[in-house]
Amino acid sequence: MSGFRAALAAPGLAAIAEVKRRSPSAGDLRPDADPARLAAQFARAGATAVSVLVDERFGGSLDDLRAARAATTLPLLGKGFFREEEDLRRLKEAGADAALILLGDVDDERAQALLVRAAELDLDALVEAHDAEELERALALDAPVIGINARDLTTFEIDRAAQLRLVARARLRAPERVVIAESGVQTRAQGALAELSGADAILVGSALMRAPDPPAKLEELLSRPLVKVCGLTREKDVAVAVDAGADLLGFILARESPRRAPEVLPVPETVLSVAVFVTDTEDTPADLIQLYERENGHRGRDATLLRDGAEVARVVDLPWQAGDPLHFQRAAATEGRVMLAGGLAADNVREAIAAVHPWAVDASSRLEVEPGVKDHERIRAYVAAAR
């Protein structure tokens, strides 16, 4: 397995940071982008690989790829509209470790020829699909790295829901392949949902190029833990949690809870909604389900976080209305993604993060003035401390 593919296949969510001066749909993004400087900065900010647009329609050239190669040892993806084997040779000579093959731009015979030539040159190939038909083609071509682009290159519209369905299908059909969610990621929560849907990596370009500080934006997208505010029942509390920077908003729908919400309230697309149930679930518009078992008429201790019915994380909580001096140690010993819950607030969430290194933290009762009614300053303080 070569460098680009191997780097993306490592555990956790990887990020391919893209150098892109302009976009046919959005126009100029960062006309003065310096590929060498950005490549070095992205490496320090946590990128797993760097993508460089080499097509003049995006304001790029092979010289940009050469400049990035001189500035970083990270794997480099050359992006453009490549149809001939000679295109790949030029990419390799300019320093690329991988090349983009757009299935919307070539037929299967041409795609297969490019894959063969890439292998001869020791180049990885990112085979990009935009819809279900193209995904089936990528799978049939036995592409080892598959990108699912949320952007329709004809209309330039973004459809993240359709993209994530295809990401999940690719992961289910070909668990050994590397799957990349391309385009449409603006926030940490959106990147996390791609991860939970089955993506090994996200490719982010426009969001970075539009940011005042591109490497800082990349660090933000990759930073963990995610921050959840739970037990929300009022739209005004939702608005404060979003403004404070929470990533996940929880709505308890269990009938016995004093924090029961009337429904999953509307949330902006920049964050994720979580419906919390005890034993019995129902259809909701929530992005995720947090499911507890029922014990003695109340919730059990721990929960499962579900995405489309599949477990994606464990929620390690305190016993019902009780404490546990070994709570953090128990959470730290839990394998896989862990959402840490139970007794968290601004005064102890940093300690909890240092002890457990969770994927997400979850607070509810200690952010309230009464059950289901949040104290806005406590929300802000908790989110700020968790950051």
C-alpha cells in the first residue's frame, strides 16, 4: 500500500487539505494562495495529505504542485481533468503521490487504462464518483481509493445527504477500500458525520480557502472532542448552544424524563441533532440516536450512539442519579469512540477531557436552572472550557 492510501487508511478521521485559488462555481477564493506556504502550514495543522489543483480553470498549474512538493513531505494529490496516461507521467514528475480520476469525465475503458498506468508509476488514484451509478462503476473498477463528491459538477449544487448515503454504501460494499467524503464540509460536526457515515477522510478546499486563517480552520475541523449540549426543550436554548459553538444538540424523547422535549427541534445544518431514547425509539429527523436501556423504570447507565441503526460510538455515563469515583477511568478504558456524559460542566470538563480523551463530551443537568430550562451563561462557559 503506497503512501497516500496508507496515510488515509490509518485509524481516525483524516483530512486532505486543498490548495485552490478559484472555483468555476464560486469564482475567486484565494487568488494569492501560495501552495508552498499553505502545504507547510496544513502539515503542521494536522492534514494527512494535501491536494493541489493543477488545472488553469482553478487558477492552478503543475508549478503549484512542484512548490508544494518542495515544502512538505506529506502525500500530494494532483487534481485536474486527466484523460491521458501522459497526464499522469507529468503529475508524477512534478511530485504527486496520487492523481484524481473523475468518472464523470472518462468512460470505464479510459478509467481502467489510467488506473493501470498510475500503478506502473507508483501513483495512487483517487477515483471520484458523484452519484450511485458512478459509485457502482468505481466499485466494479476495483478502485482502492474512492471519493464521493457532494458537489454536482454540472449544477455545482451541494447535496450532503446524498453524499453520505453513498459513503455508507461504499463502506458497506467494500470495507477494505479507502472512502473519502469530498466537498460540503464547513464545520467540525459535518466532518464528524462523514466519519460516522463511513468516511476514512474528508477533502476540504473551499472552506479552507475562504477562511481568514486556513490552517486554523483545518485545526478546528479536526479538533476533538466534539461538544454536545443535551436536554434541550426550547428554541432559545438551541440558538444559544449553536452560537456558543456546540457541535451536537440533544433532545430527550424518553417519556419518563423531566427534560423531555416536545420533538427534535430544528437545528442549522452546521450542527448535528441527537434524539435520546430509553428502550423504545421512533422515527425522527435527528442525525443520530442515543439509546439507553431501561432499568427499574429509568434509563440504564450507558448508551449506544446510532447512525442509521448502526452503532457508531459508546456513551459512557454515570448511574441514574448517582456518582462513581472511577467514572473517568472506566471511560478511558472503553475501546472505540467514546462520548463521555454524566455530571459535566465548565468546572470539570477540561479535567475529564485530559483523563479520558473522548471523541465527544455531553452535558445536560448541570447547565440548567430547572429541568429542561438551560442557563445560557453555563452553556457558554461549558462549551468554551471544552474547546
